[in-house]
Amino acid sequence: MGRPQIRLQTESKTNRRFVAIRNERNGKTSYPKVYLRTKNEEVARRRLIALDGVDDVEEARRRIDRLASAVSPEQEKSRLADFLHRGSHVPYIPVMTIEEAREELYDVFGGFVDEEPPTEEQLDRWRRASNPEGWQPILIELGADSMFLLDPHVYEGLHPRGRKVDPEWWKRNPDKHDEVLAAQWNMPLEKWLEGREEAQGPKLLECISHFETEKKNKGTTAQHRRTFANKFKRFAEFLGNKPISDLTKKDFISWEDHVNEARGKRSNKWINDQLAPVTAIIKIAYRRMPDGVFPAGWREWIEFRKATYKPKLHNKMPMPVKVFKACIEEARNWASLDIKACAETMPLKGANAAMARANSFRQATRKKRAGDMIEAVLRLCCNVGADPIDIGRLTWKHLRLRGSLPLFMLPRTKSLGKHGIAMPRNT
């Protein structure tokens, strides 16, 4: 990694050091300033190294802020080495903060700390030290008596020390998490990975086998099972086939955003077709897998924000009058059948003549009954605008015969295709 191509500049009035980073957005090019937060040329050039290969203004400012917040030149150089990814050094920081170190000093050694307040550099050394040999030089600098510090009981009130991995380094190096955790547990990396895989439980792709088993038991077609499984595989691969126990709300939101971004010119139905298999398969897997596999809150996470979809009205063409009258006429002919005569005209099938005649009688009866029902349905559709939803909900109690005019008593709800259309009511 070489020197950055950006040039160090200085403001004429304030002598502040800065660099200008090329930024392209919406077809326009700009050069926003990134201040290095120093007037010293040597420090500025050192911080400039951290911007090597950075083309994002916000990332550049974050790195400069990180370097400028160091309490000593050594700490700044350590952070700079972290940005450059030199070696496999894992940066650890004390668990105790600067403010907690200041409070501890004032609580335990407030008598001489009040006379000479500690500096940021002294506080950083104080929280990093973990034994009297590390604390004594700092206390002597603050004015404490060296003979007084030889008493081991002086340090009994201090909090235990600890350290943790720098959170910023942890976010930037996800591929090194297993190495750090294995080292903390004093285990070889291979043994750590084996134990982690056993402890994490089943992964996302294992949900598909439970889905296929249940759908086979219900007699679902192989094409349906294959379609749902393929779409769920895309979801699992998008998340890296992570363990089910590691799922978070952010995973499902990311998948929903990914589907909307990949939509292109496809319809809203395509979006729903990518989300529905995830919900269905996870519900089935939860019911069939052991307890404790799924994280808490998963039921709310799979409630995707589905896109509004209005299917095209392919079969809503008006029926020609001649065809409608022909249907009515044929329905009347069926309704006026003589069941016994119609049954006798039907061919006898099978060796048992008695059973064949009984079957013909039943067919004639059904035909007559169908003629009555079809005529009633066609008249309802014509006279009161009943649609398939109304006919499907219709029972005899909704029809009242009053003289020559029947009453249509069905409480009706308009289908989506009829919103905004006046429905005729001639009864």
C-alpha cells in the first residue's frame, strides 16, 4: 500500500491542514474538504497515510476523528497501523473508560489529586495498569508520598481491570472474529470452529427438509414444493446460511429491501412471491423443530410488508345477450325434464341392470336439479348483479318468495374489481 494520491493543503488564514477528496453524486463532481485537525505538518502527513485508498468523505472524516482522539502519539500510531491492516495485531482497549478512571482516582486518592488534576494521558495509563507497579509512578507524578504508596492496603479499593477488543476494529474485521475468540479461550482455531458449529444448532437450509416432508404428507404437487424451496434457498444464501439461532430482525428487513431493489420492471406479485415462501417455510420449520432453536421475536420479523397487487380482470368480458338467452333456455329445458323418461333414454352400463337403471335415475335427477339452480343463478346475476362471491355465499334463507317477485336478502360485499361501480338492485 503506497502513499495516497490526494495532496496535503493548508488554509491561508487559519493554517489548518486539510485534503480535498473527489466525490461524485447524481452526475456531479465536488471536492469537499476533510480537515486533519492539526496545524503540525508532520502529524498531518502521518494522518494522511490513513486515508490511503479512501474515496468516501464520511469514512475519511471518521478515520481522522479516530486518530485525533488518541491521548498519546503512541496510541495514534497504533490506531494508524490498525487502519493500514499491518500484521495480525488485535487492538485491545481497557474496559474502564477515562471518566471511570478519573472518578476512581478522586474517590481513593482525592487528597493530592485535587491539587494537581490528572491529564488525559495519565488517566489512560491509570486505567491500563493492573498492579501497584503500574499505579505507583502515576500517583508519584500527581504528588503522592512514595512511602505511603508502599502499603499494599492502599490499593484495596480499586476496581478490577480488564480489556476488550476495540469495537471499531471488530466491525472492520469480521473474518478475524473466530481467531480472536479461539485465542481468548486458549483453543486451536480448528477445535473452536468445530465446537461452535455444534453449539449453534441447525442452519437455515435445514428448514427446507421439514417443509417438503409436511407438504408431501398433504399431497402438494412437486412443482409447488420445488418453487418454494428454490426461493427460500435464495433467502438462505443471501444471509450466508447462518444458524437459525443467530437470526435477527435486521436479516429479514435486509432481505425485504434486497427483493425491492431487485424488482426492476416486475410486478408487485413478483415481490410477494419472493416473500411468501420465507414466511411459510419458517412457520413449518418452527412447528417441527425442537424447542429453543428459533430466537425470540421471530413471528413479528416474518410479517413482511407485502406489495399491493390487483390481478388483471381477464374473464370479466360482458356475456353477449344471445349467449345469455341460450343459457337460460337450456337451463329451463333441464329444469323441465321428466326424470323417469330421461332415465330410460340413457344407455345402461355394467353387468348389473338394476344398478345401471338406479344410476341413470340419479343422473337424471341431478340434471333436473342443476337446471333449476343454473336458471336461478343466471337470473340473480342479471337482475341484482350477483357475482361469484355472492353466489358462493348464497343459501336458501337469503331468498324469499313473495308472490311473483322474489326478494334477494344476501348481505353483500363488493369485490376489489367492482369498487366504485354501482351495483344494480332491481328487487
